[in-house]
Amino acid sequence: PPNCPMASSLQCQRNTRALRFCPSIGARGGGGTRGILTHFRDRRRTSTCVSSSTSLSSSSSCESWCNPSSLVLSPLSMLPLDFDDSSSSLVGDVDASRERIFIASRPFLWNSVDVGGRMTVLNTSQGLLVHSPVALDDDLQQKIKQLSVDVAIIVAPNYEHLKFTKAWADAYPNAKVVGCPGVTPRLEGVRVDAELASSEPPPTFWPAEVKYVVFDDVEVNPFTSKPFFNEVCLVAYDTLITADLFWNYPDSVPWKTRAWKFGMDQVYLPFYRELMVGSARRDALRAKVEQLGEFACIVPCHGDIVTSNGAYVLRTHLNL
């Protein structure tokens, strides 16, 4: 329905827009897939919203359910988003802001299951900020070069999204490497310039227009009594960028990925809410989410991009 407060989601195809309820949102707190609505309609776009420095190209190494067009690197502005979110602070200047956000979606295999992976690149006042790097091949390196902006910051956002950090740090030795609290010993052979912490001010090289919130002290693995992710989330240009705090797997994925989606939506999410966070840390989690502020869009590492009402979608996902 046009007035529904739920968010629209994005299938990464240039001429197709997918409007669906996020799969983690059913009855409040249910986390089920009931009531999922999917509606596809053709939507023609011209190429004028893509700057010449980011001309599109594809590569077979990029092909995945989360990147059916096999695009190497694409600006968020070329994707068919409908930004009619009245909560957005960027209404009237959406395209200009989204041109500062680039995404690279890739297959990401976990025990032969393609769980999908997405890197986000922000063109900031300090240079390019790379969040959750994906594999760096010649095609991607060429696209980064075409942006004509130096890679300034590489973010290892949590304990799980570390695999390609070293390759990027080696390729861009002048870039600062930052990560979540406790990440340094997990990045063997990488010079970590800063661990982002809630109790300390941002590093001097951090761009002022990018907010970060560290989700420490909000989750405990009941089997180890230690944090599981310790994630750092970013907010910039009315967009939340997250690794594992939020995911949005669509229904139209290979059967192995559908099984993974079921496990994430129906098993892990309730486990995270009720046991890893639980009643003892729910207020702390709510406070962290409030620190993020309002944002229209969510770019997750896993699943479809949320294009409106992002803050509401995140709160519902976490049952807050």
C-alpha cells in the first residue's frame, strides 16, 4: 500500500524495482516471513545520473544473486530508488548525496552457501572510506582509480568481516586502517591505526560528516561470555551502513541461500534478541540505536538495500 510505513527494498537490477516487506518484519517481534509482499514493475532510467568517472562495467567474478548484473562498482545514485521518505533530511538533494555512496556486491561463500557480501565506499571530505572490503581484483582496483580520489580509510567493522582487509591495506599503504574494539589481534600482518571506541573521540583523520556508533556492551555470546560481533556501524548521507547488525535476504535466492535465510530469520535473530542481548542489555541496545539518529536508507552487507524508513526498519528488526 502506498502509505504503508514499511520500507521498500532494492533488487540490484537497473531497470527493475522490487517493493517488498523486509523479511525480518512480520508481527512485531515475530521475525517471520508472513505477509511478505513482492511487486516488480519495469522502471526505465536514463544514464544521466551516473557520472562519467563511474561508468558501469561488469565482471563474471561479481555475478551473484545479490548482483545479477555483475557490476564491479556502482554509485547508489544509478539504482532505481524511490526516495519519497518524509523523514529524510535529504529530500530535494537526494541524487547529489547518493553519488557519494558506491557499492560493490559479490558472492560470499560460507561452507558452499552464497550468503552474499557487499562493500560500501563513501566519497568523504577526507577521501574514500571503504567499509567491509570485498576481494580486490584488477577490475575493482581500476574502478576505484577512476573515482580520482585516494583511498583514505579502510574499516574492518566487526570480528567477522576481516577477510580482505589485509589485501586493501597492502594495495593502499597510505590509507588508515580502523576497526571495532578488539580487532587488532585478529588482523595479523595489518597495521591497525585505530580501534573505534565509544568512550574516545574519533581519530583526527576521521571525516566529520560520517557518524559511527560502536555496538559494544550490547551483546554477549552465552557460550563464551564474550561479544560476538562488537560491530561499528556508520551513518552518512542519510544512510546507515552495517555489516551484521541488520540483514535483508530476499525470497528470490538459490535454495541453499534460502535455507541460510531461514536460519538467520527464524533461528539466529530470536537467539540474538532474547539471549545475546536479552532483557539485561536491551536498554543499552536501544540507546545505541538512538545514537544512530534518523536515516532513510540502509546498506547492509547481506541482502537487499532498504530505500526508505530505514530507522523504523532497524528498530523493528531488533524488536525495539
